[in-house]
Amino acid sequence: GQNIDQPTEMTATEGAIVQINCTYQTSGFNGLFWYQQHAGEAPTFLSYNVLDGLEEKGRFSSFLSRSKGYSYLLLKELQMKDSASYLCAVRASGGSYIPTFGRGTSLIVHP
Amino acid sequence: DADVTQTPRNRITKTGKRIMLECSQTKGHDRMYWYRQDPGLGLRLIYYSFDVKDINKGEISDGYSVSRQAQAKFSLSLESAIPNQTALYFCATSDTGTSGVGTDTQYFGPGTRLTVL
């Protein structure tokens, strides 16, 4: 099985930078996803990492260290609309290849 | 128009009733999934299907059944609803891509909020 851990809640200030961490334990790693989910809405894809390093997409970046079982999502120049839950999902090799989701981190951005 | 649609969007029912939630997609994806989301528990996989003839149980399939009537349609049934099935239900699709496994990014429908009294 897999064990995925994320902080339950974080708060940050508009314009600031925030880092949301995700640690995981899995037997055979085959990719890590980050999704954004606004309250009452569908999750939407943000990023995918399968190799070590940083992937940058505009204000959002995602980092992966496979040896440490660790990823983070970095959000820069925070905006009020970034208030949402951020879901980390890990895919294991073998079997169905379907990602398992963590419980999500609720980010509150205040003025 | 939305690529992944779910009907109904909201449903209130009583214990013991049979309920069907429907999902349709126009993305042309082979893979379809049903998840439920409960506060503090994240998304949990109920059933998934990799093509029309393929049905697989997920993490929490007890009390649920599914039907993949066509590539574009995947329905979830609760044969006899119970209050602890009150949750937000999401359908999702993904594409294996050209490499077989590929990125397999999932695209979610808008969700169905089900309340069982």
C-alpha cells in the first residue's frame, strides 16, 4: 500500500510565497501529481513529476526527490483565488497504475 | 461544454432506496473512474474501468456497483443506500497516451452531492 502525508491546513498572505509539502511511502514509484480543488468543485490538474527536480509552470512549481519520498508545490505571488485544497497523488508501479490521493492541504490566502 | 458531465448534481434520498449516478465524457478517453470524497478523508477510489469490457473494484467498492455501457458512459449504483454513503461523488477520465501508461492525468466531472437520510 501507500502512505501519503500532507499538512491539513496552511495560511498565507496575498503576494507571498507558500510551499506545500507531501511525503510518501510506496513500493515502486511511478509518478506524483498535484491537483487544485476549490471548495465544492472538481479537482483540476496542476503538475506531474516522475523524475527528480523542479518543474515550473508560471506561478506554480513542483519539486520531487524520489530518494527522500518527498515533493512540494510552490506557489508564488499568492492571489486570493489560490485559496483552495491542494491534493498530492502518488502512482505506484505495477498493478493498476492508478494514483492514490493524499487527504489534501487546505490553503487559506488572506489579504 | 464540459468534457466530463455528471447527473444529477445534487440528490437527497432515503435509506434503502436504489440510486444511480451517471457520468458521460466527450474526451474520447478509455479510462473512467468513480471516487467519493468525504471531509478529512480525501478522494477514495470506488470502481474503475479501462475499457467497455473492463470493470475493477477500487479501495471502497462494498455497497456500490458500476456499469460501463459505452466508452463515453460510466454509471455508479447504490443498490440500497445507507446514511454513511452521504458524500461528494466524482467521476474522472484519463488517457493512457501514446506510451501506454503515459502521464495518465485525470480529468474530473463537477461532482454529485448525495445525501442519504
